[in-house]
Amino acid sequence: MSAGRPLAVGGNPTGAAVAKLTAAGNAVWHDVGPDFIFNRLEVSGPDERLYDFIGAASGPGFVDWRPEWHGVYEQIYFGAVRGGAPTREAAEDLARTLRDILWRRHEEERTRADLDSHRVPLDLNALFPIPRSVLRRGFGEAGQEWMWRNWGVRAPIRRVMFAIERARSDAKSGKARAVFRFLSEDWSPWLAVVRMRERWPELRFRLIPSYLNTLAAGWSGSENGRNWRT
């Protein structure tokens, strides 16, 4: 990993790098940060196929980008030097400390994923896995480009919530629909939804995105849809 690339822990970038679509293709650079989109995905159809989708959609919510930890150290070190660290030793100490913190967080996320491989109700990497060849190249340009071309977003979705609801019009028939709520960065995962429709043609997928201030909307709690309210 070279200096200047965003770091990623637990499947999500820790920096504020954003991929932009330009005439020459996708370019990645540091920005003030992403715009978050609140998404509601409604899935309905025959019960057997619906529950087949629900089972396939769940996953650990963890993408192992397999960071090269010496490269992470170098990125932090050179960033500290450019940022005005008072001495070389101070930059080295900061780089070691932050690298170790990121490593511990990464391993904690990996352990949680191993203990519960279906803890997140909607995991795009479970439905449409990132190839190992891309994972080895890291979250930077290669990872963002693959997600953009296959999911329609440049980072994994976050804070997924799930519920089974029954539409008023279907109250008598008892038809259920699966409702997923989640956050995405800059774009909604529209390409992933296109691929869902191709894989489950018997089901109806309705994606409803909206920009909002999540705090004003009354969201609170932890990641991955646990202890959240709307």
C-alpha cells in the first residue's frame, strides 16, 4: 500500500477518499468526505423465493482487504511528516501506535465475522463477492473500481436494519415483504439491485434512496443494525 491511499478496516475506509467518475474514468483522491444516503430496499414475491433471498443476502458484513501493515505504517508516517510532526521519532511513534490500533480493530472485526457469519442482514459481498485478486490489491483504486462496476457504490453499505412487513393491501392474504434499511456513500447500490433482479426474477425489488441528516432522523446506536431506531 503506497502513501496517500485511504485505509480500510472492517470493510470500510477510515480516510476521506472518494472515487469520482471523470471523462477518463474513475479517479480517486482525498475529499472532505462522502455524502451519505439513507436507502430503503423492499423485496416481495413468493414466500419460498423471498426467504431464499433473505438467507442468501445475510453475511458477516466484513471485507478482508488484507492490508499490508508495513504499508499502513508508511502511509501514516509520511502523512505525519507532511502534517508537521516535530521530529522523525514523533512521526514514527504515531505511525506505530495508529497502525497497531488499526490492526487490533481489523482482527476484532475478523473474529466477529468468524463467530457469526450472518450477523448483517444485507451484505453485498455475500451476494456478489469481491474476487480474491481484487482483495489482494486493497481498498484503494482497485477495490473501489470493482465495487463501482459491480455494486454501483464505492464502499460497502453500512448500518443495515431488517424487518418483515406486511403491506396494508396484502393484509388479508398475509403476503410479507422484506425491508432493508441501510446507509451508502455518494450513490445507492443500484447495480447490485439490477443483479438481484436478474438472479431472483420472481421477486420484486424496490429501492428508495434519500439524502438526509441521520441524526435529525433519529438514528442512534451501533453499526450493523443493532440497537438502532428510526
